[in-house]
Amino acid sequence: MAAPLLEVQRVSKSFGKLQVINDLSFQVQRGEALGILGPNGAGKTTTFSLITGEHQVSAGRVFFQGVDVTGLRPQQRCRLGIARTYQIPRPFSGMTVFENVLVGATYGRGKSERASRAFCRDILHETGLLARADTPAGQLRLLDRKRLELARALATDPQILLLDETAGGLTEHEVHELLDVVRRIRERGVTILWIEHILHALTAIVDRLLLMDFGTKLLEGDPATVLASDELKMIYLGVD
Ligand SMILES: Nc1ncnc2c1ncn2[C@@H]1O[C@H](COP(=O)(O)OP(=O)(O)OP(=O)(O)O)[C@@H](O)[C@H]1O
Ligand SMILES: [Mg+2]
């Protein structure tokens, strides 16, 4: 079997005396979509930051395409093909949608603005934002801000896309529009790792689920098994 696209190997992370990730291991295969579930404070977002290099691990290693990237800076990991969105969208509000995506492309791909323009238009098309290209990012409604988060990450031309609660706060109809975009991204071969509390959105996309609590993996498997598990019921419903 080929090496996994991403491997988190026995990773731990402490902030001062607070240990938030504890000996966490999992793998993501190329082309796969893996969902991450867990209560508030479980360490999901921190796991993303350890994968992207925005935080350094306290112990353990992160491998991408079989290469140990644990010591690499965020921009180096980005150029290898790791991109993320943020739980709280962080566009440059005074810049237009197009300019925001262009920044992603020049940062993530190291290409000139000129060389990136056509590529950025394709991404705006893919994420349904082309009609908003000249709108200042600060004026977008929530769904379009979510689309822009996706577009900025896609502009770095990733192999794996880490989505952090992308569906949160959207209406049911908007969730379906977002799912259409995520499906398109997946269909062209981008591997997806998705933290999401909105279960039906997650299960519409992912092949597997990983359940976390207290910075560690409780369970990993096919969605039906994880959703029916006692571990999940304990966490979300408080029943033993
Ligand atoms: N930079 C930091 N410094 C100190 N503590 C932090 C830092 N980042 C996260 N934490 C703590 O680590 C724990 C895990 O946080 P994290 O944001 O990873 O959880 P999460 O699973 O993403 O939760 P949520 O579902 O609320 O987004 C929390 O107790 C949080 O307060
Ligand atoms: Mg989080």
C-alpha cells in the first residue's frame, strides 16, 4: 500500500502546563475525506495547527507524502500542499474577494500576481464567487465569507485541505450550497480533513470519522459505526 498522504504520529502538545494533545496518531490516504468530531476543547483546531506548522509539536512527528515535515515552517508546509481554513474567517476585509484570493496564490504557490490571475479566476468560479470578485471581503454575507475561506485555501493549490467548522452558522439551504462546493473540490482529487459539528454535512462528504476528546483519539472508523458508538453517545448525549 502507498504511504499515506498525511500521517500524524504520536503527537502531543502542551501550552505551558496544559496538555491539549496527548499521543495522537492517525493517517489520511490520498483522495480520502476524513471527518473529525469531538466536543469543544477536544483539541481539534490545535491538531490542525500542528499539521500546518502554526504550532510546534511538543512530541511526535508529522509526515506529509512520506516526508517528515515536523521541523518545517507554515509557509514551507503550505508550498508542499497543506492548506487550511479557519473557524473564524480571516479575510483581509478592505481588499476585494479577488485580491484576497490572489494573496493566497502568491503566498502559497510562490508565483507572480500576473501568473496567478487566471488560476484565481478559476477558483472563484469553482467556489461560486466569480460574481463577487470585486466586492470588498468585509461586505460579504456569511455563506460567501465561507466560500472565500475555501477560495483562499484553494489558491495555494493544496493536496490536502483542512476545513475547520466550515458549515457552522449557515442555514440549511446554505449548508447544501457549501456541500456542492466541497464535493467539487473533492472530485478533482483534493484530500479533505474536516472538523464539523453539523453531522449531516460531514457525513455527506467523508469516508471515515475520527472521534476525539481530551486531545486523544477515542475511535476511528466508518461513519455509521462511529455515529452509533457508545463513545459518541457519551460525549454528545452524556449517557453511559
Ligand atoms: N494558543 C493556546 N494557548 C493556550 N491554550 C490553548 C491555545 N490554543 C488552544 N488552547 C486550549 O487547548 C484546548 C483545545 O483547544 P482547541 O481549540 O484545539 O479545541 P477544539 O476541539 O477546536 O474546540 P472547539 O470545538 O471549541 O473549536 C482548549 O482547552 C483551549 O483552551
Ligand atoms: Mg476548534
